[in-house]
Amino acid sequence: MSASIDINLTGGVRKWKRYPAYKPVLLDWLQQVPEHWPILRLKDSIRKSVNGVWGDEPNGGEDDIVCIRVADFDRVSFRVPDIEFTRRAIPQHQRASRTIVKGDLLLEKSGGGEGQPVGAVVLFCLDVPAVCSNFIARIQLNPGFDPSFICYLHASLYSGRINVRSIKQSIGIQNLDAGSYFNEVVPYAPLDEQRRIVTFLDRETAKIDTLIAKKERLIELLQEQRIALISHAVTKGIDPTVPMKDSGVEWLGKIPAHWGVIQSRRVFKVRNEPALESDEQLTASQKYGMLPQTEFMEREGRRVVVTIKGVDSLHHVEPNDYVISLRSFQGGIEWCKLAGSVTFHYVVLKPVKTIHPPYFGQLFKSSVFIQALRSTTDFIRDGQDLRYSQFVLVPLPVVPMDEQAAIASFLDRETHRLDRLIAKVGEAIDKLREYRTALISAAVTGKIDVREEVA
């Protein structure tokens, strides 16, 4: 047996020392553990597990208390007492066995959807009085078990999807059978080793998390650069030497002196043609653009309501039309590159002047244009329709055709370059996260010996 084990890391492989002796175990996910580690069930580490409670709306009285939700799981492991949490009115007698204290573990028992198994566990590190919601169980440990080690152990089981066996349904809202999950057999390091493993993992995961945070910040900067690049090019052009003039339009600001401004109703009209029998129904997606509804469902892995063909609510769409969707206030107007049909929820814009479609595809997705759309109403809310009457309140730049084409070509090239950089950094983040997961799993299951790392 090799005295070391390799764990892949972005840019290379890190070798870690193994334990001197191992014993075989009859687990389908683990073949051996350090010779001196006992094999127990998860429930052997648990003194008490109590389900949470949701309570009533807060009333401003003494019954109000912080109620931790699954959505808070990425925050409760940090010592940040002033975070704004949900509060609920929960009587004292219901709190007695449910009040969370620092060092307790919180187990996600319900939530998520298809392909998102439940069973995440976090360590509660806050000093605020709190309970957990009814989708979470509070876990208190027996003596001899370090809470941070057990949290890392559960993270390893969750990452390996060991908890999947205890989920009693595969679609819709999933529920974890805690009794079944707690019967899972796992290895436990002795308490002194648990603490050394925790010290090691706290140190190493902090390094990894710092690297991830730096790369995430780099992605943010690249995305900001992409947004600024598009907004500048579609409103100022790509020749920095041309003289500029005031457009007289707030959202455009200064534009090249040879450009003009035009009312949008003189460039685009509403297409109200009924759908053709041969039309395939399309979906307008901020994530994917315009695409067939069947393809959208495939990509998203979920079904959406499909309108029966031939009904009056379907409108025909031609290539190089533009589609206003329910989310255009948030993400702009979609350029359609194929023929088909859309429901009455969408507004189809057809060009009535000669334009270069890719240029307007970029213009309508630029942050400055989206902000101009938002300024047409004072009551934007989720689900609110953006209508043609609002669209025409936003004047458009008049750009020579050759410049439209040049700007579109420039943006296609430069945004692809930035997208490749963003994707490359994203891949590095994925590898760091994979390494983090592998390192935790290797340490808490005894595949690597880290005792000397923190001696």
C-alpha cells in the first residue's frame, strides 16, 4: 500500500500522507479505514434530534425569535450576530426543546427539487437566540464528538450523496427520512484526532475559500467590463476619435456627431399576425434567448405549459423580429433568429426600417437601454408586462448601417473573448471546489493522515 495519496488540485497534484495501518470495512462507499477508528452509526454520535417549528407572524412581543431557514445555511456558520434573519412568533413552551445554541448542528430535512437532494448540515456559530424552521432539525451531539468534525463528516456524506438513500421521493419537494439517514454506518476518528482534523480542514478550506473568492471577484470584474463594453459601443460607437454631441436623450447622453435620434415607433411596429399551422412555439428566455419551447424544457429539465397550436392567443414571429417578455425590465428585449409563434404574453416587434439585426440585438440587451425601459414606469414588479406603449417612450440612436455592422462585429469578438476568460476562471473555481470536497472527504474518512500537519 502506498504511503501517500494524491488529490488533484488546479495546476497540479498534492500528495498527502496515509495512516500506517488500515482495516477493511464492508461499506459500499468506503473499503477501508484507519485501523484504530471505530465504525458506528450516525445516530451513535447524536444525543438528541428535534424538528423545528415555523410559528406565526411576528407580533413585536416576547414571543418573537429568530427562525433559521434553509436559505440561511450559508450564513449561520459565521460569527455575524447582526445579520437580519426572519423572525416568527413562537410561544415559550414550544421553544423549550428547540432553542439553538452555538455548537448545535442543523440538518436540512425538506426542500429542494428534482436533482437537488436534501440533507445538508451546518454548524450553528451565532450568539443570537434562535429556533429552526419546520424544514430543519436541531441536532445535539453526545460527548466524545466534536461538532465541527461531525459537520465536516456530514458534508462528506452529502457531497457523496450518501443521503440520497434516505430520500423517500425523487420528484417535487423532497423529504429526508432522518431515521433512515441516521442509521448509515460511518467511521469516526478518536476525539483528539477529530480536533486535529478540524484544525487542518479549517486552515486548508480557508485557503481554498480565499482563492475561490478572489476568482469570483475576477469574474465579477470581467462581467462588469463586458456590460460596460456593450453599453459604450452601442451608444458611443467604437471610434474614440470622432467628435461627440449631446443627443438630448438622457439614457443616450453624448453620441457621435454624425449619429441621430429617432422615435422607436418609427423603427419598430407590433407584429400581430396569427400563428401559422407550421409554427413551432417559442420561449423567450433571458438565459438562452429565443428558442423552441421543447428545447427550453430539455435544457432546464422541467416542463412548462404548452399552448395548443392554432388558438387565437398565438402570434407569428419572423427571424430578426424582437420579442418583449415578462422579464424585459430585468434583462432586455430578445432578438429572435428563427420563425415560430409566441403566446399573447409576449409583444413581437418587427423592424419597419432597414437595420442590422445583431446591432439591435446588443442594444436591446445593454444595461443602459434596460435602465431606460425601467424608467418608463414607477411601479415595476415581478410579473408586470412591458408593453409597446412603454417601449416607444425610449428613443433610439440612428447609426449608419456600416457602423451598426462594425459595432456588432466588434462586440461579437470582444464579448466572446471575455466569455472565454469568464468560463476559464469558472472552470478553475469548479476544480477548487472539487478539491475542497475531496480534501474534506479524505480527511474525515481517514484516507489521509493529517495529524502531523497540525502537530
